[in-house]
Amino acid sequence: MLPSYKYDRVKKKDASVAAIEHVENDCILGVGTGSTVNHFIKCLGHSGKRPRIIVATSKQSERLLQLEGFDCSVLSNMKRPVLDIYIDGADEVDPRLNLIKGGGGALTSEKIILNCAEKFVCIVDESKLVTRLGKFGLPIEVIAAAIPSIRAFIDVNYGGVARERPGFITEHGNPIIDVSGLDIDQPEFMERELNQIPGVVTVGIFSNQKPAVCIVGCDSGVKELFSEEIV
Ligand code: 5RP
């Protein structure tokens, strides 16, 4: 019999269905942004589970959540900004569950909301798994006036090429540069160093806030990768 190959969108959906298991009724839920999360939101709508509070990382996710009958809150309305769980996709996942995120441009809200979560469940299709981060252009949200100096720093220190994302402004009113040609072998160091450049708002490396579990949609179903198992 010929092996069956699933499309990435089916794998994203499989990972989303599996993620519903991690969502408790009445929980406080953070919801990321992107095509995988869009599947998750639909699955949540069909699941019958009703989080007490949902905080979304973008207008796009908020709109979809509303279509599924959920109201969204914002961190500033919460007495204690603590979420039980945060669900989001990623552009790349390395074997230690360091991530690149920001392909959808919501990286700043994603880092802020993830930072308030007790547990992060990442949902991806298997095309996102890499041995080393950097093939996907690294998104960095920046203050527009700092683009030339940030670009020069990255060129001199990392040999990467930073291009402004054409026609794109984040919900916080800033441009994004996507940096190609990087070989990210020390994600923690690089996240810290890039974060310190004046004018950088958010770096799309997520190495401080790793997922507790990464649910990966594969041809054979789903597999779960756990950060605590990685030494
Ligand atoms: C948005 C993100 C997304 O999680 C990331 O781009 C993955 O997107 P998709 O699920 O569409 O592949 O970081 O800012």
C-alpha cells in the first residue's frame, strides 16, 4: 500500500485538535496568531469547552474567536494578569524547543501574553521542525528610525541580511525587519543581544519562554515533544 502524505494544513488541524485536551473548562486562556491557531480557534468552538477569560494576541484571532462565540479580554482588564495556558504556533522549532515566531507579525503581543502564562502549548506541523534555527527569516519588530543602525549591527556581527517587510505595520504601529542568512546556534545569547540594540522592540527568537509541550502534526498523526525531556 502507498504511504499517505497529509497536507500541512491537515497536520496543523491535527495538532490543534490534540491541543484542545490541554484546555480546561473555565480556564484563563491566551491565544496566539496564525493559520495553525486559526484551526485551533475553530476546534475550540466545536469542543464545547468554555474558557472563563480569553486574551488574544491579534485582532485577527480576536475576530475569529468572536465568530466562534467567545468574547476576548485584555491583560489590562485583569486584576492579576496570569493565564493558565497559552496556545500558539511557530515558524521554526529546534530540538530544544527554541522557537522562531513572528511570521504573522504578532510577535510583540505574543511575547507579552506568553510571559503571563503558566503553561505554553505550541502547535505546529512537522515542516516547522529544524535542527538549527535560522532558515526562516528572523522577524524583528523595530522602531522605524532605528532600521539603518539595526541593519548595520546585524550585518557586522551576524552576517545576516535585514529587509523591511514590505507594506507591513504591526498592531503596535511599527515595521518588521526579516533577517535572512542566519545560523542561530546560540538562540538564548542571540535573543538577549539583539534585544539590547536600541530601537529593537521584539526579537522573534523565543528561547526564554519555551513551550512545556510542542504538539506536532505529522503524516502518522501527532507527536508531542516535551522541553523537560531535553537535556
Ligand atoms: C505569528 C506567529 C505564528 O505563530 C507563526 O508565524 C506560525 O504561523 P502559521 O501557524 O500560520 O504557520 O508567530 O506572529
